[in-house]
Amino acid sequence: MMKKEKAVVVFSGGQDSTTCLFWAMERFEEVEAVTFDYNQRHSLEIECAQKIAKELGITHHILDMSLLNQLAPNALTRSDIAVEDGEDGELPSTFVPGRNLLFLSFAGVLASQIGAKHIVTGVCETDFSGYPDCRDVFIKSLNVTLNLSMDQSFVIDTPLMWLNKEETWELADQLGAFDFVREKTLTCYNGIISDGCGECPACKLRKKGLDDYVSRRQVLK
Ligand code: ZN
């Protein structure tokens, strides 16, 4: 039933959004991807996203969001700001205020232009750094706002919302994309593809989930 519909996936070339891309390709007849260029620390992130979209034959939109960096310089956009976990309830240095609000709003405008009903994003409330704009309540609220603002009936899909990293690997595996996601995606804050530097918070989170999933899979076999 859903197969006839069209989706746009918010896509960074990382583990989560690549898994979402495979999830969308299984469900929707037409899938396009959108990547936001906000002067990420590593332009490699954009290159990685382009490469993956090309390999999967997905129409790929890259939108200039350098405005975001101008407004809110942070550890993801500036190499002179260290990547640090938040402590004592503080947000981590990688938090960009309003990022998902802006990204998903622009994704909504794009969806309206290309006739996509679904907007897919890899945001996740579980096991994350507590970014407020990754929470389910925010996504639901924005979904209503987007629909009211454009008189549309978009559906924002968040397939990873309640999954931890281990379960995200499991989902990739179920979609037949485990090796693809492991080898071709970039999650590392130091810009190293696949298993990454192993030291940064993103690598540690990714590796722990991977190790947990791989050992569980071995037990199941
Ligand atoms: Zn890393």
C-alpha cells in the first residue's frame, strides 16, 4: 500500500541516516535524499553522502545551510572547538541549536516541491546525548506545524526513534544492508570512514552497538 508513495530522507552519509535510506527504499516507491551543507568539520561527510546516494541510484539534493554555521558555530562546524560530551545535564559541544527544526523544515519545503508525502529522519531519543530536537515530542509537534504551514499531510517517519545503537545495527541487517552500512558510512567526528578513529564519542557509541549486536547475532546462530 505504502509502496506507491514518495519519500525524502534527511541524509548525512552516517550510519543512522543510511539505515533510514534503506528502510525507505524498502517501503516507498520513490525515494530521494537531502543533505545539508553547513560547513561540517569534514567536507568528507558530503562526499560520503554523495557517493552512497550515487551507488544506490538515489536522487540527491544538497542544500546550502552555511547560515547555520554563521548563527551557531559549534564543534561540528569549527575545528577550534573540541568535541565533548555534556556533563551535569549540559548539552554536548556538538549541539547546534535549532538544527533539526531548520533541517526538517527545509526538508518539508523540498518534499512539497517534489511531491513527497513522507519525510524520513534518523533522529533517536534512545541512548543519545539528549539533543532536545531529537525527541519524539518535538518531531510530532513539527509534523503538525509543517502540515499547517503548507496545508499538506506530510508524515515524518522516525524509524530509529526508540532503537538503541545495537538495534539500529540489527535493523540494517534485517534490511540486508549490514555490510554496506558498516563499510561505507561516516559517523566519526574525526572524519574517518567505516569503523572510524575509535576514540571520539560517535565512534565509541557506534562500536559498542556493533559489538553488542555482533555478539548477540553469534549467540542466535
Ligand atoms: Zn571517531
